[in-house]
Amino acid sequence: MDHERPEATVLVIGDDAELAGLLAMNLRQRGLVVEHTDVALALAPRWAPSFGRPHLLILDVEAADRISPAQLRRLTERPWARGVPLLVAAENPARLVSALEQPSVMSFPRPAAVGAIVAAARRILDAAAIS
């Protein structure tokens, strides 16, 4: 019996719709299933990704004041985000991830570094044996 690996799913959460869309498009072009949303919607109590639990969560923050460490902690505690690898691209990612108890986190200090973010996402998914 041939068992195919599931398609990798990535949730991109961003505070800039254009940048999040560009990041999502680049990830889709590499064969990933991608959904993107904004920070406020992802924090809404009844919101969840359409494909269920993602294999990777990417948080891309252009303006440091649009999400607090406490909000990021609440986000990672959502049922669909618990235990999911997190990639944070922000001006000061260390400030954001400081409130996380189990930071399975990779971070970038330049949120607009789309190529670097896509490459890191691929490495994380490859390490988890999800293609």
C-alpha cells in the first residue's frame, strides 16, 4: 500500500495584508497549502484555520505595537496552534517570544525578508518530514 505524505499546511498571520499575501503566494508556489489572516482575526475566539491544525505557523509583524507578547502567548495557546512550530519575523522577535513557555521558535529580525522566511519555513517542514 502506497502511503503519501500529507501536504504541508502553513498559516501566515500578518499585520500587513500585502506582505502576508506575498509571503503566502511564495509559499504556495513551493507546493504548500497556505492560509493567511491578520492578527486580530487569528486572536478572535471563534476563528480557526480552514484546514484545521497547521504544520507551521508564521507570524509576520511589520509594526511592533500591533501584537504584544501576551497576545502571541494567547495565540499559541489556541487549540489549533498548540505545539505547532512557530516562525516569527518582526523588528524585535526576542521581545515577542519572551512570554512563550515552550518556544519552538525560529525568528527573523526583518519581517520583509520574504526569501529568508520561505527558506526557513521549508527547513522547518523538511525537518518535520512534511513536504
